[in-house]
Amino acid sequence: MMKRKRKKTANKVGNKTFGRFLFYGLMLVIGMTIVGGAGCILFRPYRITLDLGDGSAPVTKIYTVNAGKLDLGIPKRSGYRFTGWTGSNGGEPQTDISVGNGMLGNLSYTANWSTNLDVTCQDWIVDKDGNLIRDITDEVDSFLEEGGSSKEYTVQKRTIQVKAGTVVSASKWGEDTDYKAYSDKYMFVGASKDVTVKEDGVRLYRFFNPILDVNYAVDGENATNNTDIAFFDLYVDGELIDEGAYDFCGAIPYGSEYKVVLKNVNPLFEYDSTKEIAGKMSDSRGVAVARFTTREGNCKVTCEDWAIDAAGNKIKNITAEVDKYLFDGKSKKEYPVLKRTVLFEKGDVVSGELWGNDNSKGAYSGGYVYVASSNEVPVDEKGATVYRYFYPMLDVNGILNDESLKNTSKVAKFSVYVDGEPVAENAADFFEGVPCGAEYTIKNIETEAGFELMQDKYSGVMGETGNYIELKFRSKK
């Protein structure tokens, strides 16, 4: 009995061992089949057929699943714009197609084209030589989108499509040179040349300069009326670009050197002239601030304006006339009326120039022109009086057939002598300061064809208020 049980147990053990070998063998076969099949899939070559749609023969490329990502790319065709691939990706053109990254099977694609060509306009900061410095297209569009334009300009589509042969201009996107037309940091200054479109992808450019903003501050506070404080000349790369300004907010080329030179500072304020207002334009808005302090003291200094003769003798006090002219807003330079008596500290050195030294016509008066100031004087307990000196104006014009002429350019030329010395020759107009009491003569009057002079010579003596002379002509019969 015991022997039969051992035999039966041995048979069971043998059957289990055979089963295990059979199972493992089957698994091995299946695994090898899978690996073999996978290997065939991974390394099997597939075809990509590309029809470029331009009449040329299709191009075939080979790929495998494990070859990695393969971009079809963007083909080029003269006179056409590529709109995308269709085929194995579907009927909707797509420009960004990649294959071989886990894809199976042969693939085919066809390039699609349009005769409408892309033209794009970009906005760039430029230097004084017109070199492109930085693309500010997105900044400009963002400013317009936020409604910041002073002209209510809106964002325009940057890329348009046109037919070949169309002439396009960057001015289509705007050419307004006003402040804040397109940005509060940059101002439009020009554009690239017009282009006749022949190929896709044409680029046009609008050129911008960063803005320089010149401001005043008094006692640490921003000024609200610059004309009451001072005027200045602005130089860029050594060239005077704005003379006698009291405000500036304009375009300066990237990289250019700027310098603000103050003048005609109101004597009520002090400015440290040792601190230069200068800098180099960056690729964005720049701010230059002239800082003033209110003058303090207890010694009175008064400035008077006088008409003088050739020797510098004071002839007539014209202070009230000058102040009325300025008060009425007639100054050609927009100069305001200045306080005539100002408190200075003892020991300060003062000149009449502190009240302005502009010798241009119409700066302070219509009948007088500034010529000089008294010498600098030290201030003591009694204060001081300083002077500005003016010449009255001699105005020479013409009259033809009883009709007044602004000048004689089409009628005659003449010469002007003052105290025997020529001050203008072959002139058609004369409006200049001449010292009080000086003798003037208008002679050498040469008429143009068709006119005749009714008087050969005009002369006189300059008075305190100036002289107005009309040379008389008539047409020849």
C-alpha cells in the first residue's frame, strides 16, 4: 500500500514540472514574437510623399517610428504665400506638421499656396544714422489698445496680404509726429521706403526716437508755469535744435548726447550753473530736470530799462513801456513780466542781464531792441540799481503808387548809413536798432525795371522812440 502512494505522488510532481516548462516555453515564444514584431515596427521604413504643388515631381522621404520628430518645414515658392499642408493630416491646411514621432504607415502631403502675399510693418527705435536699435511694435500696439493715443488711433493689423506688384508704404500704418500719437515713450520720425511687392514676407518699418522731456522744479516741487522761471537752449550732438524754449517734449535719436543750457532765469530764482543738465539718450523715454530754489535776501535790487545813445548815455526810461508790452503778451519769445525789485543777499554780484539779455527784435518791445546791460555790481545794505540798455528801432519800408509795401524786394534795393558808416547795403528791408541821436541816411537806391524813385535820399536823426521811413516809388507810364 505504501509503495502505490509514493508512485502516485511522483506522477503528480512530474506533471507539475512539465507544466511549468511548458508555460515558460510558451511565454518565451510569445515574448520573442512580441520583441520581433516590435523590432519590425520600430525599424521598418515608411515613406513620406510631399507634393510641393508647384508642378514639380513629388519628393519622397523615408522615416521610421524611432527616428524621432521630423518637421515638414515651410516650403518657398516665388510669388506665392504658403498656406499649409493637407493630406494625411486632413483637408484643413496646417503649417506646423511633424511626423515620425510615434506615427505609423506611409504618409502623403500636398503644399497649398496663395497669390496673396504677406506684408508686415514693424516699429523700431533708431539712432541718428537710421540704424534699427530695438523692436517696439508690441509696446506701441499695447499703448493703442489701452486707449492712450492723443489722436484716438487704434491698433491696426500688422500683417496684410496684397497681390504681387502692389506698392505698399509704411505710412499706411500712420505717420503722425505728434506727442502721444502712438506712444508716450517714443515719437514717430520717419518710415522705410515704399516697396513693390514681389515675394511673400515683405517687411516695412516705421522709425521712432525716444522722447526727451525737459521739466523744471522749484524748491523740490514740479513747476506749473515754466515761463515764469527760465528759458533754455537745447543742443543735441552739439547742434542747437531748440532756442529760447521753456518746455520741451520731443524726439531725440537713440545714443545722441543732449545738453540743456539755461538762460533768462527769473531773478526771483537761483540755479546752480555748475550742475550740467546733460545726458545720453537711452532706448526709452528720458527726463531732464532743471532744479531751482527761491532766492532769499534782504537787500533790494532794482532793474531799469533805458534807451541810450551811441556813447551809452541814458536818454529815456522805457521800463514801463517794456513791462506793458510783456504784460499784453506781445513778446515774440513769450517772455513774461518780471518783478523789477528783487531781494538779494549782501555780497551778491548782480547785473541787468538777470532780467534778460535777448537782443532779438520783438523780445521785449516792438519799438526798441536790447543791446547791453550795465556792469555787474556788488550788493550792499542799500541794495543796488542795475540797467538794461536799448536802441530805438529804425524801420525802412516802401510805398508804391500810394500803397504801402512790407519791403521793397520787387521794387528797389537801398543802403543805410548811420553816422556816416554803412550798416546795410543792397537791402530790401531794414528794421534794426539805431542809437538815440544818431544820424541816418538811406541812399544808393536802385529801382527795378518799370519803377522810378520819387526822392533820391532820405535822412534824419534818431529820436527817443524810433523812426519809420517809407521810400516813395511809382510805376513808370
